[in-house]
Amino acid sequence: MIVPALVTPFDREGRPDAAALQELIDRLAPSVDGFLLLGSTGEAVTLAPDERARLLAGVKSPGPTWVGVGDESLALARRHAEAAVQHGADVLLAMPPRFYDRAMTAEAFRAYFEGLAEVGEVWLYHVPVFTKSAFPVRIVAELAGHPRVTGIKDSSGEMARLEHYRRFAPGLRIFSGSGTTLPAAVASGAEGAILAVANLAPRLFARVFADARAGRLDPGLAGLAYETAELMGRGGVTLLKQALRSLGVPAGYPRAPMAVESPLWNEARPLLERLGEEGWLL
């Protein structure tokens, strides 16, 4: 199961463009199994609550829909969650608060996620590259006992964590957020992946995922997927949006102060040419 962590298109003045986002969803729909809106790739942290709500109101997803809702307080996160559920979210993907990370005791984790679970079905989101904080495995195991905490997206790329989830949080649905470790994640129990790079080459990652599950991995395709995910990971939202724009995909621009163009563009161009020649690009 491959789900793109959707970019959020902004125009050159930094205004969210719901029509462009809907066009992106429609183009991706035949190749993917659902959508994540307003995640880290979606630059959700740059959006005010009213902007998030208007954007969600302006699009319609044809498949299962996850919506990112993390924030620094339960009150703010609940505000995002209520808007997401109102506008059709199937799952709330919640990263923990991170600014006061030393105050995030086991009790604080429980209060935050259980408070969100009062609003809707919750998946935990472990993304240390952005949060810069720990999400203890034992807390994941504890929260997995809640009837409305049903899954986790783990973007750490640490296979030991996935093994711990499988062992100590049985029943918790595990999705990887790392395109570079996709085959290993499948071997460690992941039943799907929510990937930024699936905006760009969804069929490639769907193929590698399916091959890994079937035990017939093609080293060449796995290597190409790794190379694509690794480069786009280094380039972040700026490079991903630039690559999509170069293909005529309505990805818009990053929101200021992020740069519009990536210093990695010259490195990306030959890779995009190869992906295009082999028929993997959106």
C-alpha cells in the first residue's frame, strides 16, 4: 500500500492553492492507495489553523485519507483534528509536541494522544529528522492499547524500531515513511508506506513494495528507488516541488523562507531523465 505524503501547492505569493492540490490528487489517484494531506512534506507547520481548514474544505480525496494534525499543545492539535474530521479525514496522523521535549513524560504523551483520539482515529507519527525529539518505543506500545490509536508512520529508517513495534505493539498497523529502506521495512512488518517521493514516482515505489512483499525483489529497481528517495530526501520539499514543476505537475512553490530552487537540481536532472525514460514518473 503506497500513499503519497502530498505537497501543498503555494503560489508565488505564498497562498495555498486548493485547486492545484486537487489536480495533483486527481493525477496521482490511479497509481496510489490513499493520500496524506498536511504532513511534513505538505508544509503543514507553515499553515495557520484557518488556512488548514480552508485547504481541506477545497479538496476531495477519492481514497483513504490521512491528515496531519500535530502541534505544540493539545488544544491546537485538537483544533486541527476537528477540522480534519469535519472535512472527511479517515485517520489523524499526529506527531508529538517537540519544543518542550523534556516535558514530554509518559503521562504527557498519553494525555496528548488520548485527547486526540477523542476526536477521531489516530496514527502516531515518528519523524525525528524534523521533531528532533524522541518517541520512546515503550510509549508507542502503551498507546497501541488504546482502541482508537491504530497505526504508526515511522520515518526514522530504523528497522529495530519496526521490529519492536511488531513484537510489543501487536495489532498496530505499521507504515514506513522512508523510501530508502522500503524493502527492509516490509521485512520488518510494514504493511504500507507513506512517502514524499510517491508524489513523483508512485508506480516505482508501488512496484518495489509489491516485489518485496512477494519475495522477488529486482535489485535494479530497488537500487533506482533507493537513489530517488535518497536524493529527494536530501533535497527536501524544495527539490521535490522543483522536480514536479519541471514535469508540468501542479506542485506550486515552497512557502517562504524556503528557497524556490534547489542547489541539487543539476544532480537531479539526469535521474529524472532516467525515471522518465523508464516510465516511472507521474
